[in-house]
Amino acid sequence: MTEYHCLEPQDLEVFLERRRAMPSFALDMSLAENLTAVLRKANEFVPSQAGSLLLDNPMAKNPERDQNELTFIAAFGAKARELLNQTIPAGAGIAGHVYRTGESYVARDLESDELHLRMFEQNDDYRTESLVGIPVRIEKDVCGVLELVNRSKTGHYSERDVHLLEIFAEYISISIQNVLDGRQAQEIAKRDNLTGLFNDRYLHIALSKAIAKCRREGKDLALLFMDLDFFKRVNDSHGHLAGSQVLREVGVLIKKSTGFEEAIAARYGGDEFVVALPGFDLLEAIKVAEGLRHEIVTSAFCDKPGEIQPDPIHLTGLTCSVGVATLHRHLQDDESVERSKSTLLRLADSAMYVAKETGRNRTATAGEPVRRYNVAD
């Protein structure tokens, strides 16, 4: 009985970095099962001794296609398991030729085929005699190759075989596309459509998970609650289009200033923003908050024509107030996750209002006297 092998879901992740905004959530749909099923059906219709699916790495993709590598992500037949995760250069071999040209290729006599790579023929007990390569596309872009080796019974691949395999390559494309579309829909549902940050609904979900994880691992977690100062004046003076453009650009600054791997940055509503920093203690969080505050006060907004505000207004002097609270400093260890989440948000929010009431453009820590910090501290 032929065994079909595919990379584990966590190893498939890198090959799905196509049109993804964030690489932060798990493979929800069983792409591995779909790919092995397609390979199995392809082998039933075009019986072969071996077959494989190779994809490029979208995170390391070079515009010069011959500079890329193709990775075996699914295979069956001799040494199938050993092939998984091995790479071949896209500038050589039949797979590379199919990948570069986007055209199917049939090799009926591999001994005399100048494109054939023999890098995997290490033992005398297995020889590839015939091979067919079919391009796999995502939308219109060739992203990989479906290969079958050594046609059973007839010994060579016919034009009918090629046609059938091109149909199966379309099924592979659909399987991958369905996962990407599903992920895109999930991502859109989690995002604020103005700033691109997470929305408040997803913030509550992600924050609960982050608190639970930090508790299990004995780590601290800091929460920043930020509000822009006198933001109503921007709308009143320059219009709501300018205000929306400013909020979008603030979102970019927040992403830049809190671009840590596990950071959770969200627009809470209006001109309020929340950033959760798993693993950060109070002093580290204050440095992040002050860095963010400094970025905002020294930036010029709507400095160029924007997607929302077409005319530059060169807005400077915008400031923000930030409140900070952390698990270890402000909460009891025996509080539930949901209560901890609510308490952190409330304490950081209250600290932010203290920062506003004591002069604005500053960072305040929950339950402590307000002082002006130095970004360089």
C-alpha cells in the first residue's frame, strides 16, 4: 500500500505566507490532508512509482525566479519521507524549468534529458526513467510544481496524462487558495479597518490567551492604555478626513514602536489604543510607552497626500497620554484570567486619565504618583 507523506502543519506555515497580514495564528484548515488526498487521486488516475509537490518559499522569494529554491512539502513513493523539507534550486532541473516557464514538461527518456537532476538518485536500486512536471499556481503566479516519476504500466507519460495532472494541479491551487482566503477572512474580522491594528473584540480574546500563557510560564505582562490629547481639535480644525488619516498614521507608529513578536496592539475605540506586552515588566513597559509617546510628539502627520486625506496639512505637536499596569505589580496571582484582563484594562485606563489630569503628554503608572520620564532612562 502506497504511503503519502506531507510536512507537519507547523512546518507548512512558512509556505502559506502569501497575502497574510500577520503570521501569528495556527493552521486551522487541514491543508496537509487535502494535499495528500490530491496526490493520492493523481496517482490513481496516472499511476506512478513516486510523486511530489514542491513549493517556493514566499518569505524568501526573489523576483529573479531562477534564484529561488523549491521545497518538497508532500511526496509518496521511494524515500518520500526523506524528501520532505529538502530543497532544490529553481534555476536547474525539470522542476525548476517548469517553475520558471510556467509550462508542463514531459521527460520520456531521463537518461538523455539534459534538464534532469540526479541529486536524489544516490542508490542503484532506484532510477527515474520518466517524469512529468506540472506548474502549480496561486491566482496567476506559479508557486510550485507537481511531479510524478516513472509511469506505471506504459512506462511513459502521454498527453492525456499531462491534461489530467494539470487538472489535479488546479485542485492543489484551490486547496491552498481556500486556506489563504479563510485566513484572510479571519484576519479581516480581527482588524480595525482604519488603522490595521487589532479591533477591541479580538483584543479581549488575545489578551485573555496572553494572560493565561504568562501565568503558566511565570512571566509578567504589561498593558499600555493610550489616548491622543485634544484629538477633537484635529477634527474640528481640519475635518474628519484628516482626523481619520492621523489615526491611520498613529496606527503605523504604534506597529513600529511595539513591533515585538508577541505584542498585541489594538485600537480600542475612537482615539484610544491598547498595547499588551507579554513578558515585559513595569520598567520595560514604561520605556516602550515613553518611546511611543516620543514618536508621536516628534512626528508630522498628514505630511504627504494620504489615502484618506488627499491634501497635506503638516500637522505637528500631537501628543498622547499613556497609562501602564502589569500583572506582577498590580494583580493577585489567584485572580481568574477574565478578572485579571478586566482589572488590567481598568487600571491602565485609570492611569491614563491620571496622566491627562496632571498635564497630558506623559506616562502614568497605575497606583503611583505621576512623574515625567526620560526616554533615555
